[in-house]
Amino acid sequence: MTTAIHTADVQHACTVLSSPALIRLITEIDDNGAIPRRGLARMLPGLTPHHIGHAMDVARSLRLVSARPGAGVDLTPSGLELADLYDATARWARRHAYPAPVADFTTRIQHTLALLAQTPELGGEDGHHRRVPDGSPSAQAAMGLAGPRDLLIQWLHANPQAAQRTESAE
């Protein structure tokens, strides 16, 4: 049985998943493997201890990471799937120069998730484009967004806690 995901839930989840610190944490672990808890600041330069702590709190509350003594902080299966979603989103954005021809990985993910939050029905299941907001990529590029959108919806079905509006995930 498939439960519908409401637009407000998609928007909330996209906001939570767009945190620069969370994106960096998940992708750093995905790229390099488990990180010793005390090595987080070294592996995530430019982030304050507060931002790292908040990203860890969100990642734990969404069950994206696990931390075992001696093993460090590693991704759970949900965390690995989120890393795949981030990669697919960044690839789409890079291919379509979105939001600009020159943008970093995190910015591409943030802007594309914001686009998905505005238009969760892009490239609907019937294969027809429904709407493209002003200032967004062309209709053809938006159709290609169906892949990342489908991954997002799949991930949200498997991780409904990301769509729940609670203070711990804000």
C-alpha cells in the first residue's frame, strides 16, 4: 500500500535535507567512509562545531548515521540512499547548469531540492510535464528532473520521519 506524500511534507523534507552541514556530513561519509567522531571538525572544514553538532543531531533523528565506539560515524542504509539522492540531484543540476553555470555541489543540491519542493509533480508518473515555475530550468530540463524527484519520493516513503514537522528536525 502506497501512502500519498503531501506537498507540504515534501517541502518540509526538502528544507531539512537542504542544510549545508547535513549535505556535507552525508556526502563526506559517503565519499570517505566512517569518520571518527573526533575527526568531524577536521573532515568538515568551514563548519562551526555548532553546525556540525546540529547536522549530527538531525542525521541521528532521521536515522541517517550510526556511531559505534571505535568505528566512528557511518551511514545507515537510509543515509546511503540519501547520498545517492544528493548525487543524482547534483548531477541533474550540473548537466543543466542549475542554478548557474558555476556553482558548488552543496548549492546545486540546495537549489534543486528547492525546485523539487516547489513543484513535486514535475515529470509526473504519466510522463507529462505539468508546470515549471518562473525562473526555473526549461521544460525539457524539468522533465529530466523526474529521476531525482522519483528518488526523493521513494526516499520519503522509506523515511517518513523526514517529512514530520518536529523541532528536532528544524
